[in-house]
Amino acid sequence: MRASSGLLYALTIGALLGLGLTWWTLEGGPGFSVIRVGPWRAWPQAGTQNADRYARASLARSGDLPLGTGEGLTFLAGTDSAGDALEGRCRYRLEPISPPGRWWTLTLYDEGGSLVANPADRFAFTSAEVLRRGDGVASIVVGRDAMPGNWLPSGDGRFTLSLRLYDTPISAGLAPTQAVLLPTITREACS
């Protein structure tokens, strides 16, 4: 009797530990083949047949449709360049925005993965609509209070930035990730 209760206890602990570690792994993003460039991270294998089982499980759970190899690559940032979480009560500057790709989008999502509702109905910028300086480089301000120029409203809670690069040499493996220049995310002020 004592041996069977010990076995049941061990199986329960093992199952809970296994499920907990799986959940924790899936929360970290789609898989292990991560590229890190400053605060930005991407999973180039997520949209391929070579994706590991954790990437597949994470994508099935989130419902995201990753870009395939050769189409592009999505970089996510949940922290600023100093490593602090992105918060809606703070204002951030992203620059220089001149990522290596034929076309790009920068979108802001809340903690639940939804677009942040705002009175301006502004959720993203694309490379075709962003205002640029004379040298062709752009900068975007993210924050609650309206700003002239390239301003993206942040809402109140924590958020994630998504930078999608389309037709980029990075996704095809033609560019080394060490040479990739992605925008820094600098916290300017908090209220």
C-alpha cells in the first residue's frame, strides 16, 4: 500500500513538473533557434519544416502565422535596450529605423497579443508611410501622449513591439545577424 501511494505521488509530481516546464518553455517564444539583436528576438526556423516541436506547439497555441524562409522575418521586443520591460506609462524612442529589408512594418501589441485600442486608431507604421529625415533614416516615438511626427500610441499596460522585415537577406540566411542594424529602444520619460 505504501509503495503504491509513493508511486502515485512520484507520478503526480513528475506530471506537474513536466506540464509546468512545457508551459514555461512555450511562454518564452516559438522554439530554441532564437536570433537576438539588442532587445529584439526572432525565430527564423519557426515558419519552416525544420521548426522544433516547441516552436510548433507555441505557434499552435498562439495561432500566429509565421513568415516562411525567404518571405521575411519577425522580430519581437518586450524590453527596451536597457533590458527594462516596455510599459505604456513611459515614452520610448526607436531609432535609427532603417532595417535591412525591402519593406517593413512596426506594430504595437498589448500583453494579450491584441492591438492597443486608442483614439487615434493608429496601430502600426510601414516603411512606405513613415516620415524620414534628410538622410533617409526614420525614428518613431511610442507613448501615451500625442507627439508630432512618427508617434505610436502605447496605451496603459505593458506592450510588445513587432518589427516585420519582408524580403530581407536575414530570413534567407544571406546576412550575418551580427551585422544587422535594428533600432535601439530608448526610454525617454515615464509618468
